[in-house]
Amino acid sequence: MKGDAKPIGFIEDTAVVPEKLGTYIKEVETVLNKKQLSCIYYAHIGAGELHLRPILNLKEAKDVALMKEVALDIARIVKKYKGSLSGEHGDGRLRSEFIPLMLGDKLYTIFKEIKQVWDKENLFNPHKIVNFLPMETGLRYMPWQPDITIKTIFDFSESGDILRAAERCNGSGDCRRFPEAGSVMCPSFKATGREDFSTRARANIVREYLTKEKDNLTKGTFHQIWQMYASCLSCKACKSECPSTVDITKIKSELLQISYDKFGIPLKNRLIANIERVNHLGILMPGFYNFFVSNSVTSYFIKKLLGFASQRQLPKLYKISLRKWVKKYYRNFFLSNFPKNSALGDIQFFIDEFTNYYDVKIGIAAIKLLTILGYKINFPFHHFSGRTYLSKGLVRMAKTIANENITLLKDKVNANSPLIGIEPSAILTFRDEYVDLANDKQAANKLAKNVFTIEEFLYNEMKRGHITKAKFSSKQIKILVHTHCYQKALSNPQKTIELLRLPAGTEVAEIKSGCCGMAGSFGFEQKNYDLSMKIGNLNLFPAINQSTQKTVIAAPGTSCRHQIKEGTDRQALHPVEILLKLIKNNNY
Ligand code: SF4
Ligand code: SF4
């Protein structure tokens, strides 16, 4: 919810027998209406426990007092209905104050005696149930605290500002689920079980810092914050799975930029962020470059300089960049393979920084597949996506790139000529960060609506009946799919799965994995290596290791393929490579 008023969970799991829930809720509404309070209602109605969260601004003293009045009024009504003040959760610090009212003095005295016998020193859960403090003790804010606004490069206006973006966390703890729960959020918590590696802790520490120190960031404070943020993989799972949509990836990038503005940019972060510039030079002599990154002596020093783990293999460049391949070879391929009589439409092709230098074969496969299917491909001039700058927190630089790309593409991309990209982390930047960085919001939003991952595009075309089974052979093939985190957060992994199910002979299963653990340069870094492999080992590596060698592993993300290779020694393919292999009369 935008602004400081939030749905507050202090009477949220009151419960009465289901038959009386209707009249009970009417009485609750009378109390709330008298005090002119709105309320969020949700869940568990069948069990007589409709969740209630009145909307209050606990930064204001009058609403803190109102909270207490409402809590007391509702406790009296619950007692009248012989219900429970805590039908699902514990009484905690908020409701202990009302236990004597609910249960009576006689029972409450027994509670106190039991506590005295078993916990004389008041060590376990102090101030809960007995020896309680008033419910308004220890709230996040004191009403006298000043209001704070911090200037940011990202647009946080959806929440209000960066502080309010962190305040979205209501402490529910959904980010503290273990792998068995099947959710994606939060990989660093899942692998370690550590609160300080959870989304909640990251939101809380930023809130504390911004509230207490405003924008007066010291090196010591940043170091404390960074101890929690360094283990965040920027996977965006919280953005889509947290019930309050806390977006730690965005907060982390902005925090890094704030720290760079104060203390400078560390050399290795600068180098990693600028890897596309290094590759731009490297591709002039790819053999030479590849020798340096793979030779044990030279690669040792490169890894040392970048802070990378010695166990990691540095990615090699392809013999030619994709941009150059397009210039040299695409025209001939188009002339001999484009089905002029069954052309399907126009597209704009986005060449990202990873496909241009490392995954050129995948880029070529995508271009061939689209051409054979009948799409006329345009290659508009644009910059790379800026993903490496974003993940290393050079947000100001990313903003410049975003604005220039929007200007370059806004008049070329539209519903009839969408922008298609291969690498999810790059193309989905248009849908996510660009919208929050753009000077021209309208153009950014319009562009975002017409930008697709190649699987999204082909899936949509399949649904329109433009691409059919008849185009593909029915060769029997088992495929195991691991989708990229950003597809999970910003797209729909099912589109990749359904698309791969189009050819008649494919048997496709999705790996119920979250982040692979690599997350760009995160898993390369020495300090993250163990955590990265631990995350890979949660679900992804075991699922692949249990599959037969004949099973094809599909992974649209470049980092995921690298992690799979190093974690399981299996070479994963991009879905377009699989589809190109299955297309009929494939002589390519
Ligand atoms: S970050 Fe989200 S899921 Fe985690 S505690 Fe906060 S609101 Fe709940
Ligand atoms: S971005 Fe991923 S790793 Fe970071 S807090 Fe969110 S879920 Fe956890």
C-alpha cells in the first residue's frame, strides 16, 4: 500500500464458531465504522477466522492510541462470542495484554505460576503471555521521529520513496520458507536458514538505517548493511512472491549507488560492470582473449583481480560477435530460407551483451529459427541492456543506457513489430528497471508492453495458430527445463514449457527450482562460491543428476547454463536451439 497508512495485523486472527461469524463481523464493523477506519479482510472464513487488518498510520500518535482502543473493543466482542483472540497465531507481544480479560484472573494467575516454576529467570519469550508490556511498546516508529525523504535514481514513487519501499515488509516471514515449501523466495535463506540472509532482514536493516541515520551513510553503517545484502542474489523472487512485493533487488542496486557516491566504486565492481567494453576489445582477437581466460596461470591472476573463485571457469568469447555475424551472413541466409509465400510478420531483434559475445551460437539459432518460421527480422541500432551495470549498482550509468535505448527503439517497436530478446536477464530489463529509470515514462511503458523473451513471443504465436506442430518433426525427446529467475518473477515459465511441448515427440518436465545460484557474477565471486553451489544443490543439481544422459536440459539463462555445466557437468541448451533441431527439413 502506498503511503504510511498500512493494514496492521493486531486483531487479524480473531476466531469465533463459523455459524456466528456473520454477526461477529457486523459488530467488528460497527466498531471500525465508529472510528472511521477502513479494514482489509482476507482468508480462512470457512474456519470462522476471517483475517482483519485495520488500516492505521502507526507513525502518528493518534493512530497508535486508536490501535489500542480497537484492540480492546474487539477483545470484548470476541469474549462475548466465546471466541479466540489468536485463532491461528500466538498471542505474542500484541495480545498478551488482553489475556486476563479473555481468560479471567483465576486462569491468568495459574499461567503466571507455571511461568514462575519453569522459567524463574524469565528467559523464554520474555514479555509474552505473562509479564507483558503494553502492546504499543517497541513499535517500529516513535511518533516524534522525523519524516525522511532520500533522493534516488530509481523511481520509488509506487511505494512513496525508498524508505517506504523497505517499509512494505510487514514481517510475515514468507521469505523464510525452506526448499520443501516449493517457493522461489528467498534462495539465500533457503540455503542457510539464516535470518540475516532473508528478504525480511534486508528490508529491516535499510529501514533502520534510513530512519535513524537519514542519508548520512558512514562506512561502518554501510559495512553492517552490506553484511546482509552481499548474500542477496538479486533474483527478484521477492518482487513477485513476497505478499507485500518487497523488491530487494532494486533497493540493493540503489544502496550500492549511494555507497559509490560516498566512497567510490571498487575496481573489481567497475571491471565486472564494464565487461561488455572488455569483450568489445577481446572480440578483435578472440583466440588471444580465450587463451588468457582459460590458461591456468593467466586466468589465476584475472580471477584474483576480479575476486572470482579459482574453481570457476571464465566464459570464453565466440569466434565472431553476433552483430558481425548478422552483417556478414544474415542476408544470404534470409534469401535462401525465408518463406516468402508464408511470411508471418515483422520483429525487431535485440542483441544483448551476453548473446553478442558468448552465446553467439544461440543468437544464430534464434535468428535462423525465426527466419525459417517466416518472421522478417530487423536489427535496429541500440545499446546493450545495462544489466551488468544494474547488478553491480552503477544505477546512474544504467539510467543513461535505459534512456538512450528507449529513445532509439520507441518509434520502431510496436504491437506489429515487437522487440524480441534471447537472454531473459537482458530483455526483461525493458519490462522492469527501464520503467523505473526512464525520463519518458510513457514511452518506457509503451515499449515495455511490446518487448518479449523469444519464448513468450513464440508461445503467443503458437496460441494464435501461427506456429503449429506440423512445422516440427516428431522425434522422441525428453526435456527437463530450468527457467531463469527473471522469467519466474516477470514472465511466466509455463510459456517456455508449453512451447517446448509443441513438437509432437517432446516430453517436457519443469524442474521445481528457484535461483540456480549463479545470478550473473554473484556465483563467480570467491566469497559467494560455497553459497552459490549450495543453492544449486537445493533442487536444480539433484534433478539434473537424476535424469538420464539422453535427457536434454533446457535453460534460457546464460548464467544458469554456466552453473549447470559446473554443478552437473551437463551442457544445457537454450529452448531455441532445441526447437531449431526439431524443425522439419533442418539443414542448418
Ligand atoms: S519481506 Fe515480504 S515475505 Fe518477508 S517478512 Fe517481509 S513482507 Fe513477509
Ligand atoms: S532478490 Fe532474491 S536473494 Fe535477494 S532478497 Fe529477494 S529473494 Fe532473496
